[in-house]
Amino acid sequence: SSSNVCIEDSFISTGDDLVAVKSGWDEYGIAYGRPSSYITVRRVTGSTPFAGVAVGSETSGGVENVLAENINLYNSGVGVHIKTNIGRGGVIKNITVSELFMENVRTGIKVAGDTGDHPDNNFNPNALPYVKDLTLKNIWGVNVQRAGWMHGIENATFTGICLSNVTLQGTTGPRLPSWNCNAIRGAAIEVSPRPCAELTSVEQSGSCASHS
């Protein structure tokens, strides 16, 4: 639940996410109701078995207006990980990741609506998080095992996802890593390997219009 934060010019090597933006856990975060907002991460290099740039999974107060740019990741689990869960509530919006290079990474881009446990059994299963307006652009990866895994939540589809100028090369020979998507909507421009159908729908092409 922080605002007006800048993290820059850093090398980080850790056993968890390099940079994680959070805002409270289930009913407790909803009650406190304060988002994390206006956060800038730039010129960060590092390695981790988890994610380089992460939002969540405790996002019950909301996360908005986050910019991460000029990031270099090596020997990591996930490049970019946006994660939340049923019971979290909150809104994740206006997240931009740009100028990201990754090497030797298991999954390049992961967006998940089923990540993280609960502090107790008092969470509200009807408190669905809403994720919208994610922009991932100018991203390059080599030795990436899987390009992307993007699964939203049924009845709370993640929308406004834009992939622009994204190339994630596989680990062996000419075979490129694959995408796996569900309950998301968005658009893709100049993305390799070819993304899932949910990111190429005509009706959502406007979400990437400014990056064409």
C-alpha cells in the first residue's frame, strides 16, 4: 500500500521476486483499502528462482500506475508475473513493462488468477479481483522455456492486455516456446512465437493501438 515509489539503478539477487508490488491480503487488505500506486522501477538487473517484476499476489487494496523499464533478468523463474486470486478483490490496472531482456528463464510472461493461499478461511469467495490495461512492450528473451501462461478468472476476465514487439526464443533448436491462455482478452503486435487467440481478437485491437 505504497505510493510514489522509485527503485532504480540496482542489482538484485534473491530467493524470491526481485521487485514485488502488493497492497494487502484478502479481507484485511479490502478493509484497509489503500492501493499501491505510481511506482517506477528502472535500470534493474538481477536473477531469481521466482519473478523479476511481480504484482501480487496480495493485491486486495488495488495496484495501479506501475512502470517497469530497462530491466535485465538472468537465470530466473518468470520474467513478468501478474498474480492474484479469488477472495482478493481489488483492481490491478495500468501496469506497463517495457525494455525488458531475459535469458535462461522458465516462463517469460505469466498472468495468473489462481496464485497464492489465504491467511484464514474468512475471505469472501465473491470478492473477485479485476485486472485490466496491462502493457508489455519491447521485450526480448533467449533460452526461454515457455513464452507465456495467462489465465484470468471465470466471470472476471482480465482485459485490455497488450503485447507489442515481444520476441521470446526457445531453448532448443528452432522450436519456439508456447502460450497457454484462458479468460483473458487483449491484442498482440509483432509477437513471436505466435500468441494465443485471446490476444489477437479484432475487437480488442484498440488496446495496442498506441504501440503499433
